[in-house]
Amino acid sequence: MKNFTKAALALSAGAALAVAAPLAAMAHVTIDPGQSDAGSYALITVKVPNESDTEKTNKVQLNLPTDTPFTSVRFVPVPGWDAELVRSELPEPVMVGESEITEAVTAIVWTAQAGSEIGDGALLLLPISLGPVPDVGSVVLTADQTYTDGSVVSWNGTEEGAEKPAPILYVNDAPVDHHGDTATDDDAHGDSDDHASEDEHSDETAASSGDPVARGLGIAGLVAGLGALVAAFAFRRPATK
């Protein structure tokens, strides 16, 4: 009985660690949606999770391209956070449509007001509008996340399996997930008939496949159930003869 209890407790602890590791790995700065059409004005949400157990996020900077600059950059005010559009001179003039531009917005900087920093387990949502989207394969939007201890995490990796992947806006290229797999055209755009079916079941599938938090909660529930099973076996009374 003691051996069984020890084994079950070890299994429970291992399962808890298995939950923590994937959740930490999925905590990337991302953009949603991650794909847009060339020439459009994309409304995008920058998603910033806090990865530190002890420090809070108090500043976020999204860096915009200088070789394919956006001529229109706007932010949606977020309570408790001040936003600034940083305009800079471009390394060299760029033709956008029929106009030549020599400067553009090259970064958006959000700074938390006192008491509005996000801590462990929090997710910051920063809506922005970018346009017109250039007619290219993809646009890399690197991000710098600053913590209250002064440390900065740069989300700028573009190689497959990067530890700190940069947010990428896909235009003509097929989106690539965090595992380096390229989505098919059907996955990226889908057929019109498929969209109706997907819309009907979007709420059901969000928790099971598209939402890391929901998946994490589901796994955590499984771990809790396992713990309860362990307790039941560990403290049950011996059967009387």
C-alpha cells in the first residue's frame, strides 16, 4: 500500500510539472489575427502575457518595419497604459503607392501608469491598426517587453523553433505555427462553405484547440482529479475481515 501511494504521488507531481512546462512555453508575445491581405488596413491585437513569477510588465514596444513601412499607424487607448507613436527617418526613401516617403512610424511604445502593471498570470491586450499592408510574403513585428526590475525580453526570433519568436503578420506567405509547420491554403483561408461550419462551432473548439489557457485549465483539472484519487487510496480504511 505504501509503495502504491508513493508511486501515485510521484505520478501526480510529474503530471503537475507537465502542465507547467507547456504553459510556460506557450506564453509568447503574439498578434491576432496573424494574417492580412495586401493593401488592407489591418486591425490587430498585440497579446502580451507576463512570464515572470516575481516581476511585472510595465512597458511594451512593438517595432515596425522600415523597408516596408506603414503609412497609417493608430492605437486603441487602453486604460492604465500610455501609448506613444515613435516616428523616425527611414534608412532610405521608400515608394508606397505613388508616393515616396522618407519617414514613418517605426515603433509603438506602451508604458504602464502606476498600479496598472501586469503581473503573473495576466494578459495585456493592445489593439492597433496598421495599413496599408504591403504586398509582401510577411512582415516581422519584433517586440521588447520590459519588467519592473529593468530586465528586457526581446521577442525577435525568426528562425524555426526560436525560443523568443517575433510576432509575424503573414500576407502572401502561408502562416507558420510555433512548431515550424506551414499551414495549407485551406487552413489559412478555408473555403466559403467551411467558414459557416467553423463559425457554428467556434465557441466549442476555442477551449479545446485554440485557447492555451483553456487547455491548461483542462489539464490542471486532470491533475487535480489524479490528486484526489491518490488521497482516496492513501487514507482509505483497511477492509475488516
